[in-house]
Amino acid sequence: MRAGRTGQAKQAKAPRPGRGHRPTLPFTFVELLVTIAIIGILAAMLLPLLRRAMEYARESYCMNNLRQIALGYHQYMSDHLSETPIPESGYFLDDLSITLPYVKMLPVYTCPSTGTALYGSNGDMVHGGDYLATVFKDWREIELAISQWNAGHGNSLYGIDLDNPAFKKKGGAQLLASAQNGVIYENDPGNHFRGYRNVLFVKDLHYERAHDSEDRLFLRLVPGGVGGRMVEKFW
């Protein structure tokens, strides 16, 4: 009798589902589609911001590159007592190899926003890269310093010759006079967000962001000329 009563008691204690209890069901197909749509909308909103943040990071990296190169020029000019640093190749605008003994890192000479391949050796720098430097007092001084590469007839390595009548007729002298001097900058405009390029003034090491729509001229090298590089807009 006791065993029977114990069994009945256990049966009486068994849990019963309440009226408000409902079994848990998985997501319906419609709910799943809504969730995917919300995730897609959030991703579309965040991805442009992420790309912009990455570009700002590359721009800051580029600015640091320019600063390292400018410090290299400062050290070179101090060691050699020269205000017009000229590399052995004669390509004073884009061959920045004279600063390498001070900078000591080849990746510094490549802007991360351009996708340009990194220099493999010091010799690659002679062929130019992403950055140009107008680090000299004036163009006449450059012409005298560079004349050994042009049989004493001035500088023609980039298609620039102040004594060439054709160059004067094309307005080359006026363009040179208005070109920004004493700066290190990116050869190609629009490397960064909204079409800007980085510019660093060597004298006081301050940065600026320049746009082609501004009333300032920065010399730009394009394929052509004696050594495969010439200044755009001159010839």
C-alpha cells in the first residue's frame, strides 16, 4: 500500500505545462531575411567610413615619409655645406638617393596610397618614384650645377633649359618662376582623399595639403625627355 501511495505522490508532482507556456520555435524565413537586410544596410553605411579611415591613415604615413626625407636633406646640406643638393645622376627632382644614408629605409620613398612597388635596391631610386623635391635656392643655381650633364649648356634633363629660346617661347621661365620651391611633395595629384596631395616645406618642416584647383604650381614629371622623364606642360 505504501509503495502504491508513493507512486501516486510522484505522479501528482509531475510538472504540467501552464496555459501561457509555448514551445521555443526557430527563426522564420521572413525574420531571417529582415535580419540579413539590416546587417547589409549597416555594412553599407560603415564600409565607406572604414575606407576613409584607412585612407587617412595612409595619408598620415605619407606625411611622415616626407618629414623623414626632409630631415635627410637637412642633414645632407649641413654635412656638405650646400644649399643645392644634386645627386650623382643629375636628376635633382626625383632622385632622392642622397638622403638615403640619413633616412636608411627604402620604404620611406614610396607613398602607401599609390600602390607603387617598393624599391628593391638603392639603384632603383635613380629612376624616380612617388616624391619630388625642389630643394634649392633658385633655378639659375640649379642650371649651373647641372651643366656638367649637358655639355655646359644648362639643364635639359627634364626638358628645362632657361637659355633655350624655344623654352622661353613656351613660357617655361614664367612657369618656373611661379613653381613652388623648397618643398617635398607627391608627383601625382589626387593621391589622397578628395584629390589632395601632401606637401612638406623643408625649411620649417610644416605640412600642407594641396589641391590642383588651388592657385599654386607644383612641377610634375611625365614620361619623355632625355632620361625618360620630363616636366609636364613645358614642351
